[in-house]
Amino acid sequence: MAFRRRNKSYPFFSQEFLIQNHADIVFSLVIFILIGLMFEATAKTAILFIQPQYNVTTQSAEGEVTLYHYGWKDCATILFYFFIAIILHAVVQEYLLDKVNRRLHLSKSKNTKFNESGQLCVFHLVSSVWSFYILITEGYLLHPSSLWENYPHVHLRFQVKFFYLTQLAYWLHALPELYFQKVRKEEISRQLQYICLYLMHISAAYLLNLSRVGLVLLFFQYVSELGFHIARLLYFTDENHQKMFDLWAISFVFTRMATLTLMFLSVGFGLARAENQGLDLEMGNFNTVLIRMTVLLLVCLTQSWLLWKFIRFQLRRWREFRHEQAVRKKAAAKQSLRPLKRDSLGHHENGVLKAENGASPRTKKLKSP
């Protein structure tokens, strides 16, 4: 199974060989793990990579319900879906983005940003729909108090735990993709910033048993980022498409306000009034003043930093817009003040064409047909 066209062959174990064939190498590892399910001796080990672990069966009004909690074995599951994310990344790049790039003929810098927005647009679309489905089925949107009631939320349903594991796997896979996609050095620091922020916030929500609040915040964030990357894709196809950036600006400000409001409501007030105060690692309870203040400080700093970047981005757009308007006005003024060209034979006076020396020009004879 080849994901990229081979225009040139490279020696084995070379850097270019690894970059060109990384998806095929990872695909072979996935097949190797799946083959392990076919044999009884290796099935128990292979299932660690594929299926979420630490399941507990409890009785409820609906009957027996299987719930999950986290543990060190989740690292194996994250590793497997880390490989799956690399394969899906290569599929989207080869069969969708590369075909569009050949038609647009973008520059190298724009091509890198187009590929980044294309990959993130697909991911944000899938993740926003998936998280919204979980929020509806779990009833978190209809009952906001459930976000902090009965904390700690140690036991998770399958879809919630699987969502968090795949989120961690995707953002971890984005780190080696910076090398595989040959991202420019100027872009690496910017991409590393948001990749590390996603990993830090998702890991904190998962490990501190704030999965319900984190799920709502991820939904808001992914919807906002989806609008930005759609706007950027439209801008690369046609630079006259600017209105989507205005819509994204509104959603961005709303997301920042909703994030801060929800965090102060759930962590600052909801958990502060809970009865089970204190640190208990066995029960998964992290409801202490220090941890709550640390979480709120982390979220506030992140939102402030995002708002600062947003303001700078809007100011840069405003300056570029004003510069373009000034250039257009100067061009229009030059065209209006441009003098009329005088006739090469002379000038008109009282309706009669006069030569430069004052004599009337000689009339031209018409050739006979």
C-alpha cells in the first residue's frame, strides 16, 4: 500500500527514505498488531493496543453498564491510534490536499499553510461533530450542573474515554508530522505552541477527572478553529474571500467568553461548594484550593494569550486593508491627473488643426482603391 508517488528511490534507512515511506512503515506496524489478534498467545497483548482498558461493570436503572477509568495501559492504546492518525494524515494529504495543490499552484509558504489548514479542517470537523454527539447523548448540555456535580468523575463511558484517547493520539502524532511534512523552521515554533497547548489541556482534563468540562470546552474550541481554517482555505483559493474571517472573529470572541464563564462557573464555584474537599489519589479526587486555582490560572493565561494573538492578527489585517486602500487611491489620482496627449502633427485651434510652426499641415492624399 503506497501513499505517495515515488518519483525517485532513496537508499534504505536514509532520511529521505523515512520521510517518503513513513506512512507505509507505520501501516505495516498496524497490520502486525492486528495479526496478533488471530493467535491466542498474542491476542491478550494485541488487545491492549486496540481496545480501551480498565473497564468496570456496574448496575444501574438501565441494567448492567460498562464504565472505564484511566491507567498506565492507556499508553498502549494511545500508541496504536497514534499510528492510525499518521496513516489517516497521509491519506488526506495524498488523495485530497495534493490534488487541490496541483490546481492552485501556490507558493511554498502558502502551500505549507494550506496543507496545515486542510488537515486541521478535517480533524476539527470530525471532532466537533463527535463531541457534540457525546454532549447530546450524555445530557451535559441540557443539564449544565452535571459538569461539576458528583465529582470526581472517575468512571467514563466508552465513547467519552475513547474520545480522549484519540484526541491525545492525534495531537501527539502532530509532533513527528512536523518532520515528515518538512515544515519550514519559521512555522515550527508557531505550530509547536498550539500542539503543546492542546496536549497540556486535554491531558489535564483527563487526568484530573474534569472530562465533562473539558468535553464542552473542546467542542467550543473546535467549532471556532473550524471556522478559521475554512476561512483560510477559501482565502488561498481566492484572496477576495475575506468575509469568513469576520464570522470567525465573532465566534472566536464568543468562544473565549464562553470558556472563561464555564470554567469559573464549574471549577471556581461548582467544585468549591462540593462536599468532598481534599486530595485523594485513590479516589481520583483533586478538589483542593491549590489545584482549582492552578487550573483557573492556566486557563486564564491561555485565553489571554489567544486574545493577544487575535488582536495582533486583526490589527495586521486592518493595516493591510488601509495600505491597499491608499495604493488604490493613489493609482486613481494618477489616472485622473494624467495630461492629454497632443497630436503629433500639431494642435487644434478654432476647430482647425495647426502645425507646431504655425503653418497648416499638408492634407494627405487618399490612395485610390
